[in-house]
Amino acid sequence: MAGKWAKFPHADRAYDLDAASLKKKWPRLHKGDGEPFPRDAGVLAAWQAFHAGDFAEAVKAGTGAGGAGINAAVKAQVVYAHYLEKAAKARVTLMEEAAAMADERRQEAPKDANAQYLYAFALGRYSQGISVTKALTQGYGGKIKDALVTALRLDAKHAEAHTAFGAYQAEVIDKVGGIVAGVTYGAKKDNAVEHYEKALSLFPESPIAHLEYGNGLLMLFKGRVADATKLYEKAAALAPADAMERLDVEFARSELE
């Protein structure tokens, strides 16, 4: 984590939660990733900063707390890099760092479903940054898939992992074609759609679930532009519960302009 990070551009007091408010809203805020409410004050502080959009502080607090705090740090760094870091080289570096942190965390806590997911999440965004085709040749596809399979084995209701698994398959099919994707990576159109649909059934309030499903339809099928647009429209119309969801919603709105 180097250099000065950009500020979250949509500051809202509604996202700035004290410990009691965060605990009350925790089930909604973590409906997508199933992260348990923190027992450690440092981990709690990291998530408070994350939900408020102070991503740099979330990384600092999360890495400082260690343990489960790494999950908050990884998610904060990936969300920041994906949406707010303007320099491509710095963006990729941040994703790579986040993936390394997540990998270390999942090794020390192999039964933490969210740690497994966050490794796939960070590595997936890193792969997009260096190009999915290049990432596949370097063996990252298998690592992402294995982490997502593990996450869903540990928590079958992990909505964000379902979304990510749909996106992984769509990206692979888009880059190498259906036959190679199926034989080499086990990626199939029907399975991708099933995971997207499962994510929406588990977490219909999620902007990113709608966004990624829309992206997936464009990669998987010709002529599904209208369906993808409807998903973007749904994402844009959702009420964001925190800073991350606000960035997702604003992105959806920008894509519809």
C-alpha cells in the first residue's frame, strides 16, 4: 500500500456507522459474503472504515489487526483499486498485493469461506488488469476456480462467490471459446447462468450481482443486450447500503448514460 489514495467521492453520513449501528445493520451489509460479526475491536474498526468508504484506513486497520482483519483489508484494497485508482500500473499492483494477503489469510484459516472467496476476488480483478488471456496462460484460472469451489463447499449460500463463479466462467468462455473453456477449465454457459441466478436469489438487493450478470450475458450470448441492459437498470435503481454498493450503483448509472 503505497502513495496517497483518492478519497471516496460519494461521502454520506449514512455509511458512517458506530459499533452499535454496524452490528444492527451487519446482516444486510454482509448478506453477500457471510462474514461473521467481529469479536476484535481492530477488525470491527476496519469494517467500519470499509463501509464508510475510507478504504485506506480499512486496509491499515485490517492489516494491523491481522487474522480476520485481513478480509476487510483485502476487500477494501480491491474495491478501491477497481473503482478509484486511476493509474493502471498502480491498480494492478494493488490487486496483486491484495491477492497475496488473501492467499496468506486463507492458508492460516482454510475453513474461512470468505477468505477463500476474497483470494479469488482479488486474483480475478488482477487477472482482468493484466488481461484474462495472459492470466490463463500463467495458471491463474485454475487457482481462481479452486478457491471459488472451496468457498462454496464451505458456504453454499455465499452470494458473492456465486457471482464470481459465474463471472469466471463467462470470462474464460469469452476468451478461449466454449469448447476449450469446457474441456480445459470446466467453464460452461449453463453453469455460469446458474451461478448468476443463484446469487440473485440469495441477495436480490446486490448491485454487483446484477452488474456482473449483465456483463456475463454480453460475453456468453449474442443478442442479449436488452437483457443485460435491464440488469444494469436494476443495479442503478437499487439503494446502496454502504460505500462499496454506492460505487457499484454509480458505475451502473454511468454505463446507462
